[in-house]
Amino acid sequence: MSVRDRLLSVVATAGLAVAFLAAILLQAVAIAQTWGARYWLAGGSAAVVVCLLALVRQRQRTWTAVAGFGIAGLAIVAARLFHLPTEPGPAMALALAVLVGSAVRALPPASAAALAAGGLAVVGGAYLAVRAPTSGPSGVLGMNIIAWLGAVTVGLALRLQDDRAAAATEKVRHDERLELARELHDVVAHHITGMLIQAQAAHIVARRNPRQVTESLAGIEAAGTEALRAMRRVVGLLRDTEDAPPASAGPEQLGVLVERFNRQGPPVRLQVPDERVTWPPEVTSTVYRIVREALTNVARHARHAHGVTVTVDQTPSAVTVEVTDDAPPTAPRAAHRGGYGLIGMRERVETLGGTLLAGPRPGCGWSILATLPIHDGRSR
């Protein structure tokens, strides 16, 4: 969970706590004015406990809901036996609605249905309590029915939204895996073709000069090693080669990409290693795609940036790519960042054994930092 998501969760929990407190105070004042303050103590204590369970529901959604239903049932029985104000009251009804809605949204279908039925059973208990010969408030039944229906409706709506987002995310990841698998397939095929050519050449050389066979064997060994490295990255990836476009194994032209972006966006400063280096094709293409995705995000969500810096560097064991901008922070920008493009890039980077970090910079701007291992101690 990102820092922004944690902050939103804390704010939502605090808002819910304020709503619970307001409902408890409202119920206490209403009962004190009609029945007397002492008649509120039993139901009020039960309401406080159920509200606390609703606030910590995310730790264990099933058991917090079960406990809340049990406490609500005891409160209904107590109200029936001792002629207390009818339960569940407003605070407890709100807390039970949160527990039901949370379960319907997040739990497996069977568990969600069972807990929704449990909430409906509590509503049925409230109905029996209203029919009992007590002077409890007549709106208790309607209030609990509305709370239960609202909880189930909101929970199902959020569940559908979560399912759609998860399906879209999975599709992006799947498509990225397929594209990467195609690229790696072509890389392996390239190396194997080279091995076959060198093996055929070795047969010819062996007839004329057996001493030169060693060089051909060394070339075959190097090509085989490269093929195995690439093949290991293919393991676990599903691929569909039907109508697949050929993947380029040549170096990507970051300069051309930056020049094209400069025509429509903020000025970009490109920093690349001074010495001429060669990376594995899958790493080279991933570097290009990361820069392209980052610049696309700048064009979409940070048009007011004064400048963008693209830094590509190499250590003995990895290639790092960092793209930063200096756009002032705006509310819409935070909502749009971290979309499906970055999900696809993260899937590609993690498949290659690397890491991808994206988030706001201190003060202003945004940063995307990727680290891609190259698996050996030298440039290739």
C-alpha cells in the first residue's frame, strides 16, 4: 500500500469514528430525554463495542462481523427481557452496516453471502423486538432495514468496481508478459541461429585446421550462455505467437524519443553513459519503454512542468533509469498517476528481476526510478 493509500485509509477511519461518535451521542441524548439516562447504559455499551469492531474490521473482516452480530443479538434479547429501549439503535445499526458492507465487498462470495444473511437476521431480531410490548421507538425496524439494504448495495457496487479494476490490471500485466515473451523468444532464436552457424563452420574448419576449432567452440559456448539467460526469463510466461510482431533486438534510440517529445512537451535533458555500452536486448527495450511511459505521463498529467530530466546510468551489475520532472503539485495529478501504464512497466521490470519505484518528489514534481540487473560484471 502506498503512502497516499495509507493516508486515505486513516482519513476514512477517522471520519467513520466521528460518525459513530455523533450517532452514539445522538442516541444517548434522545433516550435520556424520553426514558432516562440509565436506560441507555446497556445498549450504549453494546453500541460502543460494535463501533470499535467496525473500526478495526480490516484486520479480520469475518470475525469482527460475527462478533458484532453476536453483540447486537444480545442487545436485542436484553431489550426484550428487561423492557429497555429497542435495539439496534442508530449507532449500532450504522456499525453493523459497515461490517456487512465491508464483508460483501472483500470476502469470498460464500462468506460474504453468509455474513449478509447474518446482518439480515439481526434485522429480523429488531422486527421481533419492535413487535414486543415495549415502548421502543417505532422507527427502529425501518432504520435497520435501510441500513442493511444500503450496506449490501454499497458493498456489491464496490465489489464490482474492484473486480473490474483487478481484471483491467491483470489484462495489462498479461499483455506485457506476452510482449516480453515474444521479445525474449526472438532473442533466444537469434542466439541459437548463431550457434548453428558456428557449429557448421566448425565442421569445415576442423577438416582444414583443427587448431582453430577452439575459437568456434568458444563462440558456441558464449551464444549458448546468452540463450540460457534469456530462456530463464521466459519460464513462467504465457505466450501466443500467432500474428505476433517481430521484436527488435537492436539498441533503442532514446535521443530520437526525447527529440520527438520536446516538440510537444516540456524540455527534456537526457543523460546517458559516456562510454559505449551494450546491454541485453530485453534490458535495452525495457529502458526505452520506461522512458517512453514516463514522458507520456508527463505530457498527460504534468504539462506545467518547466523541465524533465532523464538519467540512464550503469553499474557493474545493473542499469538504472530515472525520469524526474519539476511540475507543481496539483490535486488531479495525484489521482491520475500510477495508472495501467506503470502497472505494465512494473510487471516487465519485475519479470527481468528489477524494481520500479514511482511517486512524488519532496516539494514538487514526480520521479520514476527503475533498476534492471544485467547479470554479469561487465557490459556486453
